[in-house]
Amino acid sequence: MKSKMWRRFDGEKIKIPIYDKVKEAIIREIAAGKNLKVCIGSDSQVRGTVAEFATVIVFLRENQGGFMFICNEKTEHNMSIKERMLLEVAKSIEIAYHLCDLFDKFNIDMEIHVDINTNPQFKSNVALQEAMGYILSMGFAFKAKPDAFASSSCANKVV
């Protein structure tokens, strides 16, 4: 996986590979007796000719809050809404695939959240079937709006 710049919510840059940082966080949380669940999601925003993407790894501590790691990327925007939604999904799958052996090793449930509305009246719905098929065929759990808080709330706040 190519190197991307990740950070914490407070802005602190993560200076080690994200795989190592996630492993470190899992070990720390388990040692503190926390039960974890991980949700991975992406969101995007178009501003002029640029599309900015945010991908988040959200760690939920059972009944004790959570924390997240964030990666922002920009690209020239020249794509349809469907292409952009599927690119968000691809970014989430890329990081989930990179980290899934850690989640398996430590027996941590992981879901991929997509910022796609299940209501056909919304434009993003054009990508729902493909996104769901893509994620499920990779063997990952899938959540869409309104249950996809990692993408529609967490990533949305940092894009």
C-alpha cells in the first residue's frame, strides 16, 4: 500500500505506517480492557474543479466513546456522482483490506460505512447496488445511510 499521510482528530500527524499505528492502538485498548469495534468510511466534497476525499478509521470502545484516524486526499474532479461514490467505497476497501488481518488476529468486528443513501430519491443512490456488491464480495460487513456514521458523520466532518 502506498504511503499516505494519516492524522489524529486533533491534527497530530501519524509518523509511522498506519498498519503499525492501528496495531499499537488495538494492543493499547485491549490491554486497558476495552472491547473494540472498527468502522471504516470515506466521504468526499467537490469544490470547483477539485474533489477532496476523507477516509476514517473509527475505533469504538464499548460504552466508552471512541477515536479515529484520518486521511485526506485531493484529486481533480471530472467524474459523475456514481464514479465519486464508488471511489469513496474503493478508498474504504483499500484500507480495510490492508488492515483486515489485524482485525482478524485480535478478533475485532469491522464494518465499511458508505455515504450512499438507501432512498432512491437521493442522487447518491445510483451507486448503492454496486457499492454493496463490491463490499460484500470482499467479505466485509456493509452499512449505508442512515446507519453509516463513519462516512456520513465522521468523514463528513473532516473533508
